[in-house]
Amino acid sequence: MNNGLSRFNLVSLVAGFAFLYLPILLLVVYSFNESRLVTVWSGFSTKWYVELFSNQGLIDAAWVTFRVALISASVATVLGTMAAITLTRHLRFRGRVLFTGMVFAPLVMPEVITGLSLLLLFVAVGLDRGFLTVTLAHITFSMCFVAVVVQSRLLTLDRSLEEAAMDLGATPVRTFFQVTLPVILPAVISGWMLAFTLSLDDLVIASFTSGPGATTLPMKIYSQVRLGVTPEINAVCTILIAVVTTGVIAASLLNKQREIQRARDEQAARQEGG
Amino acid sequence: MKSLGSIRKSFAPWNDPAATPYIRFENVTKKFGDFVAVNDLSLDIYEREFFALLGASGCGKTTLLRMLAGFEEPSAGQIFLDGQNLSGIPPYRRPVNMMFQSYALFPHMTVEANIGFGLKQDRMPRDQIAARVAEMLKLVKLEQFAKRKPHQLSGGQRQRVALARSLAKRPKVLLLDEPLGALDKKLREETQFELTDLQQELGLTFLVVTHDQEEAMTMADRIAILDKGKVMQVATPAETYEAPVSRFVAEFVGSVNLFDGSVSAREGSVASIAYGDGLTIAADNAGDAAVGDQVAFAIRPEKVRVASRKPEAGADNVMSGEVWDIAYLGDMTIYHVKLDDGRVIKSAMLNSSRLVDDPLTWDDRAWITFAPDAGVVLTR
């Protein structure tokens, strides 16, 4: 294989990345615009960031979003992991196919439908819309993502690890906490991060299920944009992008480092022989 | 049949009618859907025995081991250990430990923690755990690797950790699933002897599952040969090789020449077996084969002598043919001799002198001979 970039490859690379990142780049650049008019450049300034931190509405919304994401991701991780274990470990129970389908349906379900049905449910049971209902809704839709991530890890897990633990006298519960969970922990953490991000991003389901006093950041941004895009919004979005990017990069660097370390250790063990 | 009891006479509880079996499989059947993995199988294993379950893949040997460990429940029948019926007892309450084929070391724990895992489950005091772990590390000569993680060990070291971990709780029975399968040939040979030494030293009952007959022969006191979920023969390694009870066992263990025929005459323990076109074999150890019975005469290649000169008149079982193929293995040479009636007979000759003064080569005329008592008459 030729490792050099041909002209065609170069063009497709540039075009592809431009397609993906030009809008974001534009947003980031305009968040440092001096002018109030979003599309007219009139010099560099960080004043919108300063203004942002005095906008109590936005800060409140950010705080709500953060708490919803934290709680819903944690609960979804517990439920999703439990679902994944049941699906991969108890292969012979009745109705497994149906259950699998039901757990994974929200993955492909249009968000509008999920949101609407949740809204109907909350109204039917007489639950006042607010912080609790958004959180519950987010747990519902992010749980299946966690289940998928954890299940794929469990499928590649050597079953004899758990058998060995039981053989050595560990009850099923202790086997889970001392062997299974530590081994699948990276996948569980990935699942949690995915659920956290999904909750952070969500606009549609939150719009259906949220109520007064529990406006999330995406809802706030959306409602402000409808009155016209302000550089302040660009600034919020830039911060969000920075936070998410830092998280993703840090996670992948850590992962990479661990892999390299592992490969090195294995190499060393092989050379020692024995 | 000649008695082979002289081999390891010191330890043979299976010949003692007063001895009670330690592990007892009683009419055990295990079905997975329509597939019958173990079929109405009964087997007795004695205390301190090194017992091997030998068979091709799918013969049910691993299922048998897993039922004893408690990972599978028999569909029918019972398993007893030291007089206790094991049915319904979960794996974590059985006094047996298993060494897994994949070793199944816990990747997130150090060697020490792996070995101490079972002791921790029993809530043994911390200082006692440390002492036992140190003892186990010494046993498998891994003292300097205590703080390492499994991925920092070589294959052979991992195997030792797995062994130490399964021995740490001092189980009544140690189950070993293809214990040497993942090691290379040289390491495997060393480890075979280490395992037998260890078993003798600790005085434990070992039950090993293997598909490697050499491994089973080297290590085990007795071997059960399994096929399609049934026991074909239970015997010492020497008996399985020298006195197989059926064609299956004769062909499964080692290499064999088989002559199908029928008994044409019987004189004491010697039977004349007519095979092919008016040819006969004189066979001692004919057992209860009666005149007219369809039998097979089985003889191992190393008991067939091949020579370039015609033997003197009066010798038993002389056949002539030509050398068809020669495989020189260093310590021995395998000759394939095509007899005049078309069948090919294998003969293994030990190269006991460096220079062969009577070399046989391809297409040479050759005579093969064997003693009447060198083979076995198989009625099954």
C-alpha cells in the first residue's frame, strides 16, 4: 500500500473535514467578535464571555443540565449494565428475544415519539413536569445506549473468569463485584460518559418533558436563538465544545497510554520467557 | 490375558474390592437440547489417584469435569464425592477446584491476589492468607513474580499461577482441563513430570481432561477412554496400550495393525485366526474367542519385526512383502511393508546400533514376523 497521500486523497480529506468542522469553526471564531451583529466581523474581543457569566438565566440552565446529566447518566448506567448482564448471561430465559428488542427499541425510535409518549405518561400519572420528569426521560432513552456498550464488552469476556471465581468459593454476587465489574469497568465508564453526553445534548426530549424551573441549556439556547443569534450564544457553544473536546481527547489519550503500557509489559514477559 | 499388575503395584486401589471410590459417577447423563454429551456413564475414581479422561473433542470429557465442578447439572444420574451426593450443590460450595484451560486468571489482580482469591472468599485471616500464598508461590517457583499482573507473565508462568490458585484452598480434588494445552512442546514435557511429582507430594486426587494420549499416559495412574459420552475402557496406561478391549481403543491409543478374520481353531489359549485368502495367524491371549467368532487381531508396530532375510522354517507368523515406505525418526525407523496380499503393515524398529548392517530400502523384498503373544485378539 502507498502511504503517501495522492491528490485525490488530499482533496477528499480536506473536503470531508471542511464539511464537518467549518460550521463549528465559524461559530468559535464569531464568539470572539466585537460586534453585536453575528455575521459582521469587527475585531477580536472576549467581552461576550464576560457578559455570559453575568447572564443568570444561562448559568441556571447550565446548572440544571449538569445535574440532570449527572443523575440520569448514573442511574442509566446501573440499569443499562443490569440489562446487558441479563441479556448476555442468562441466555436461556423465556422471552429473551422480546426483551432484547424492547431494550434496544429506543435506539431507533424517533426522539419526538419518545418525548411525546413520555409526556403522555407523566400527564396520565399526574406527575408535575420539571426536574424529575426530564431526569426520568433521560434515564429512559440513554439506558439502552449503556446496555449496548456494556453488552458488547460482556460478549468478549471470557466466561471462565466468572466460573473460576465461583469455583474458588465466590457467590454469584461476590463474583460480580470482585471479578465481572472490575473487568468490564472501562466499558461501564464509557457507557456512563455516553449517557452523560447524550443527556447534555438533548433538546427534543427535554422540550417535551421539562417544565418551569427546569430549563436545560440546549432549551435555553434554542429559545434565545429564535429571538436572534447573539454572540453570547456563540460563546456558550464554544465553551460546550471545549468541554466535550477536552473530555474526549483526555479519555482517548488515557486509553492509548494504557494500551501501550500493556503491550510493553507483554513484550517484556515474552522476552523473559519462563 | 497376561497380568499387567506388576506396573505400579504399590498403588492400585481399583483392584482392591474393599476400597471405596472417592468420586463416583452413577449412571450420569447430560443432554444439551437433543445432543447427548454424556450417556448413562458410570465411573469410579479413588482417593489420591491421578485419573485422566481421554477422548477426542465432543466425547463428553469436559462436560463430565464441569458437572463435577458444578457448572452443569446432570440431566439424570448422580455424582458422589467422598460419600456426599453433589446434586444441587452450587460450584462455590463444592470442595473441588479447577484449573481452567484458558487459565482464567483475573486480569485486574496481581499474582498474589489471584492465588489468595479463594482463601479470601473463605474469610481466612489476612496473615494466614499471606502465609499460604507465599507457600504456593514457592511451590510453583514464582516468588519473585508476586506483585505482577497476569499480562506481565509468560505462558508458562501463567500456567503456574493458575495451578497455584487452584491448589491454594487445598481442595479434595483438583480438576485440570487440558492443563498443558497452551504450552509449547518442550515446556509441556517438563510440566507433565512436575504435575505428577506435585500430585504425589500433596497426596491429592487429580482428575485431568486431555485429548493428548501421550500426556495421559505419562501422568495418569488410570485412563478412561471416552467416545460419544460413553466409557470405552478404564485401565492403567500400560493396559490401555497393551490390552485394549476393543477396536476403538486399539486404534485410538497409539498406532496399530489390525487383521480382521475369524477363529478357525482353538488350542488352549492359542487361537488360529483365518484372514484374507487361506492365511492364518497364530494368536496367544485369545481370551474367550470361540471357533467361528469374528475377531480382529491387533498388533503394535514395534512388536512387528522386519528383516531382509527369510526367517528359518518353523517360525510363527511369517509374512512376506516389499518395503513400501520408510520413515527414519532417529531413535527408530518406521517401515511400511506391503504384503503379497496387498495389505500394508507398519513396523517400528529401534535403531539400537548406529550403523545398520542390514539396511532395508525402498522396494526391497522383506519378511515380517511377530510372536503369537505380541498381539491381542479383539472380539469387539
